[in-house]
Amino acid sequence: VGHKGDPENHPVCKAILEFIGSGKKGTEVRKQFGGPKYGWPQDAIDAALIVLFNAGALQARIGSEPVVKNKLDQKNITNVEFRCETVTLSKVQLIAIRGVYKAIGLNTQPGQESLHAPDFLNRLTRLAEAAGGDAPRPKCPDTTHIADITNRVGNDQLKAIFDSKDQLTKQITDWQNDRNLIEERIPRWYQLVSLLKFAIDLP
């Protein structure tokens, strides 16, 4: 339509963003802008939502599941809850986030960073649990920072992962080493404890 600037500055997109604010269903957006005062065609409303979502200006979820980038279309808009995205990420930051994912064995394609964030954080938590435990294992690592990231959503969550990327990458390596050492040594420990029972009367 001849617009040269960022999508969120287009008059139609700007009005939709202001209406969505902290959260609106796709049906609410269609009703607001398709009805009196606006009377916009549904195709125009849907196109604005899809453009804003693909540009990273909107979060989109169906229930508790985030919608994958480029997977929003007119068929599922009615089931989607939209929220304005206040944090934007560069391509360089997204590449770095995918690199952190890969360190724990999670291969992520561009546009799937938000979709894979819960899986990444779950794997990280399970790895921390495997890196410690009851004696003689070392104490389980502190995962307070992981819980904090888990409680965030959308680009805010991805930004937190990016900001902690060096710490998380180091912890993944350290915790994997600790887990492997535990798996190697624990069977020997239990064998030693068992043998000591037979040696209790020996000098």
C-alpha cells in the first residue's frame, strides 16, 4: 500500500496495536474495527494482525501455546490471544539464542525461538537436577535464575535468555560434566557401601 516505514507506524496497524494493549482476542479485534466507527474490511484487519505478528510487534498464543512465526493465518485468528510486544530482538540476538539452545541439544530454526523456549528451560532444569542430589552427590545447582526466565513470556523471555547466554552456556557445560561424573561414580559408590558391610568385623 506504499507504506515505507515500520509496520507498527502504519495508521491501521497503529490503531490495532493501541486497541490490543495488554491483550485482546482476535474476535475482539475484528469486532472493534469491523463495526461502526471504523467499518474496515476483515481482510485489512487480518492482514494488519499478521504483519504485526510476523514483524515481532505482537505476541500470539492459542491457549498456553505460542503461535510459531509465519504460522498465523486467517483460519486461526479467531482462536488467538494477542498482546503487544514491548521488547524487540535483532537477528544477531536471535542467532545467539539459537546457539544457546544448541548447546543443550535443541536445534531451532529461525522463527521458532519462542516456541522452543519452554523446552529449552525444561531441559536446563532437568540437567541441573541431574548435576546434584543426595549425598554423596554434590548439592543441586541453584536454578532461581531459570525460574525467573520461565515466568517471563514472548520476547521478554528471549531477551532474558540472551542477556544470560554466557552464564547459561557455561552452566550447561559444567552441569553436563557433573552429571556424567555422577553417572560414572555412583555405581562404584553403591558397590563400596555394599562391600563395607562384609568388612565390618575386619581390622
